[in-house]
Amino acid sequence: MKTKYLHVHKLRRVYVWELPVRYYHWLNALAIIVLIVTGFFIANPLAIQSHQEATNQFTMGWVRVVHFIASYIFFFNFLFRIYWGFVGNKYANWKQFIPTTKKFFREMWTVFKIDILMMRGKEHISIGHNAMAGIIYFFTFLAFLVQCLTGFGLYASMSTWWLPKLFAWVPFLFGGDTFIRTVHHWSMWFFILFAVVHVYLVFYHDYVEGRGEISSMGGGWKFIEEDVFQNEEHHTPNEPKTKA
């Protein structure tokens, strides 16, 4: 009689996403949703007819106000994330996003084969961001920068506050408001596409790997195989405190 042995992996509970990173993530997601919705209405304003007093017909004005408030939240949240990329733990560090080694490129190709080419029989475990996600987030941060420059560049001529006026040079650099408005609008579609792909891949990896991908952005913890954790410990000895 043959006996079947079940190989059991020992999992370690690893604190990956610090509280500031989680706050940044959800605040950024909320700000982007508000900016996209209000941005659509600003690009194609509502035509509202009413017999009420003009002082009560400030619908598009409020849309613009909400858009501006969300843009300030987005901007300062982005500045905070840049800062945290230098002082946070290794999973938040900028080295997670910028390809500087051959290992980074090899991991990108491995993840590409699994996520895009759907190759079976392979598995790649990353404690933080995998290399493919890292490089995509890097380009996303560049898109954040473009949105801030073009958005505040458009707002500079009508604002009375000093902060937007710091971006008054942007329209002159890009040849006027028309081109900047086009770049600002199409960058919005990049975020829409990114959000769709991002949500899909998060659910996909959570389903395939089963290591708490979704819940980690709520509580910060992931469950990682002990051998994978020890291997990463060997390469990066300054590991934050974890619980087995």
C-alpha cells in the first residue's frame, strides 16, 4: 500500500506594509477617484437649466472646488510618499521600484511570463512588490508628477495662492494651456487603465498565491514561506521586526 505524503510549508507572518504606506495607498486611491470623476465633468460641463437664482446654480463651481481640494490632497500625499521612500522599511524603499541589478530584470521577466503569458508550473514569491510591479509603480509615480505639473500649471494663472503660482512656468515650457490640458486629460486615462490592471492583478495573485495580498493593504501583514523569507534575509539583513 502506497502512502502519500503531504508537504506542508511553514509560513511566517511578515509585517510588510507600514501604516503610513497603507494610509498613503487608500488616500491616494480616494483622491484619484474624485479627480477622475470631477475631471470628466470639468472637461464636459453639465448644461443645467433652472429658474432658481443664479447664486444657487453653482454646480460646476462646486465640481471645480472639489477637484482642486482633491488635487492638493493628491499632491501633498505624493510628496509624503517620496519622503517615505527614503525613511520607510525596505519594502517601501525606492530600490523596490528602480531597476539597478540584473536580478531585478530577471525577476521582471519571470513575473511577465507568469502574469501575462500565463505559464503554468512556475511560481514566484515576493515579500514586497515583485520587480514587474515595482517598475510599473515607478512609471506611475512619473505619471503622478506629470499630473501635478500639468494640473497646477493650468491652475496657476487663476489662483491667488503662492503654491499653484510656482507652476506658472509650465504653460510656457509646453507651449500653452491647450497642449497641457490635452496631456492632463490623457494622463487621466492612464490612471483608469492602471486601476483596472492593478485591481485585477491583486485579486489574481491573492487567489493564486494565497498569501494575504488583499488583506495586507489593510493590516500590513503577509504570510510567506519560511525558506523564501530566510533567502531574502540573507540578501538584505536589515529586516524589520516580524512575528513567526
